[in-house]
Amino acid sequence: MAAPKSKLPRLSPSRINTFLGCAMKYRFQYVESVPGLPSEAMVRGSFVHRVLELLLGREPDQRTIDASREDFDAAKREFLVRDDFRLLMLDSGDEAAFWDSSRECLRAYYRIERPTEANIVELEKWVTTPLGDFEIGGFIDRLERDTRGLIVSDYKTSRPKPAHFSTDNFRQLTYYALMCETQLKETPHSVRVYYLGGGKDEFARDARVVSQAVTPTTLGEVRDTARRVFASIASAESSGEFSTNVTKLCEWCDFKEWCPAHGGDANRAREEGTTRVNLRRREAGLPIAS
Ligand code: SF4
């Protein structure tokens, strides 16, 4: 689903998080649009989201086990022809493991929620709010309601993280709460992450479902952070100086080979990244992107 056009410059919650994590990574990803290769974890996350979107898009009494099997198969047919899935180039054993691990995430979902009882208000809803010279906008994965009001929630197919290690996830969801406040004229009372990874029976429901209250303080913090990040991006774009932030996350950074902090040449990223992706596309039998 494409985002609607805007007259104002727009930041999404994920752009803000990327810049906060590492300005150089932001440069590679959003300023230079260096094409990246999908990872198995990313594609599994998208696949599980899609199955749950299909399932929870049904009327509550139709969200049966049989329906979830149909939705799994429908999503699988979609993914088998999607570029990101094909670019993984999984052999038959790895592909079987991919579907098994996705099923495992869905089993974890069933252990923490009865889909027939989920009170879903919206799925994949576009929301936006202006913040002076710019706006923030994005798609909410899932907006639900309980007796206290709205909850902005999302699934993660990673292992559960306790609330104090979920701050990035909470911050991202709090942007959506801010956008709901403007657009729906109702402030969600909480943000919530459903962690679906990490194996069979290792985690209790309380470990997998982690929430944070939405308060004037948390809304004010994300509003201030968005303004600060917007100003910092404008300054980095005009000076051309994007700082690096070396952490253990660099091991999973798709742009590490061109990162100056790791001895790379940032100016080669766009050309070499395009070549790398085109080589993979050719190997995967996909047309070369122009
Ligand atoms: S390798 Fe690390 S420092 Fe370099 S761009 Fe990626 S995240 Fe930033």
C-alpha cells in the first residue's frame, strides 16, 4: 500500500528511529537510496504480519483455525512470487525451515490471543499529523480497543524483550498514538508489542505481550524527538556530514562494507549496492531494476 502524497516534507517513525540509531545508515538508506538485500528475518516478519492481517481482517466468528490455514496458504502464494522472498534464494531445506518458523510464530500468537476475541478497530491504517514545517506519517499495523479505549499494537517475530529493552519499539508506536490523537480525535491509552519469536513454549503470555501507557509525557517526548530529528536531518543534508554510531548492531547493517567507521568508502555505496542487488536479481531470475 502506497502512502498518500503530501505537500509537507514527511518523516515516518522508522526513518526517525533509523536516524536516531545511526545518521550514516540514514544517509545510505534514505538520502542515497542504496538498494539493500532483504534478510530472512525481515521477510519472515512481513509474512507473519500478512497472515495475521488476512486472519484479523475477517469477521471475528470467522477467524477459525481452518481460516488461519487458508490465510497462511494465501499469503504463501503471494510471497512465493514476491521479489523480497525470491531474493532470499532459499534452497528447499531452507525454504521448508522458513515456513516452519513462520508457523511457529503463528502458534505463539494463538497461545497469547484468541483471534475470535480480538477487538480490532483498524489494520494497516494510514495516519499522519503535521508538526510545523513537516509531518509524520505511517501505517499502523493494528489498532485495537479494550474497555479503557484504543491501543496501538504491532507484532515482532523476534524473541520477547522485557519492557525496559523495548523502548525503541514503544517510541515507534507512540508516534502512531500521537497521529491517532490528531486524526481520530482519540488518544490511545497504551502501546503494545506482541513478541512471537523465540521458540515453542519458552515464554509465558506476560513475557510475549509487553505494553506501555501513553501519557502526555510520552507524547511530548516523541513530538520533541521528531522535531529535533527533523532539524538534525536538515543540518546533516546541508553540511553533508552524517555521523556514524558504531555498536554491535553494525554486524547486521546492510551498508557496513561502505561505512567509513569500518574502513569503507561511502561514495561507492550507491553504485556498488545497485550492482550487488542486480547480480542477486539476475541469479534469482528477476528482471534487473532500472
Ligand atoms: S555499519 Fe554501523 S556505523 Fe556504519 S552505517 Fe551501519 S550502523 Fe552506522
